[in-house]
Amino acid sequence: MADIPVNAPFQTLPETDFEVRSLDAMCVNESQVQLPWYHNFKYAAVGVIFGIAFVKTEIISWFRIQEMFRLQSFHMYGVIGTGVAIGLLSVWLIKKFKVKTINGESIQFHSKQFSRGQIIGGLMFGFGWAMTGACPGPLFAQVGMGVFTVLIVIASALAGTWVYGAVRARLPH
């Protein structure tokens, strides 16, 4: 990628999708099992249940998020901490019992190298979260609750993702 001039914006890069994803992804497993399209409805069902949980726990509330950033309430920290604890326990159980995917494939974890870009990205994410009162998961639950101004945030998140993809080769990783 060193042969790409910096002043050539949006130039098509060589096909290196797997190599790029293996550097950036926490999990590069891809299922080799091809299932019919309607099997994706199970993910939609889980998403709806997740959205209902977001609404019921009030984590889509702008006021709850502002309380968190102002250190006025433990509510959001409790929810996030519970999620981290469940995630740690889940990964430990997957590794200990060699749990397989729903399609019977083994789950592999790959170590990831730290870079300063993670600090910059985390700060950008946090500032966006604080300004908009929403992170990516609750955005769709907020739309489901009728908060249609969040569509601007979704469009901005998609635009930011597109811009990152366009300038990725020139960023420090």
C-alpha cells in the first residue's frame, strides 16, 4: 500500500479484504456454511428483543446518558459493567468448554495489537456519544420509540464509517 500517493483521494486499493480484517477484527471467523436467506430472521428477532431490553432498562434515554457523563447516576455504569462481566464470563466459558457456533464450527480468538488509533477512535466515539446521547445500538431502538431526529445521527454515523473506509490507508494503525 506504500505505492499509493497521498494526494490521490479515494483511489481504489488492491483487494486485501481478508488481510485488512484480520488486522482489525477481534474475530475473523467466517462461516463456511451457506444457509437460506430466511435464516437471518433469527438475528432480527434477537435485535428486537435487544431493543426492548434497551427501552425497558432506559439506556436509550438521553437523560440517562447525560447523567452518566456528568457522574450523577450509577445506572448506566451498572448496565455497562453487567455487560462487560457477562462478556468476560461468556468468553471464558467458550474457551473452557470449546463451544462451537450454531452451525457446528469452532470459535477462534485472535490477539489484537494495540495502536494509538484506538485511543483517537475511542475519544471520537465518546464525544459523539456525549453530544448525541446515543451509541450505535440504541439508535435503532430510539427510532423504534419514535425519536426520528436520531435518523440524523444514523446518517452521520454511516457517513463517518464511509469516510473512515475511504481514508483508512492514510491513517496511523
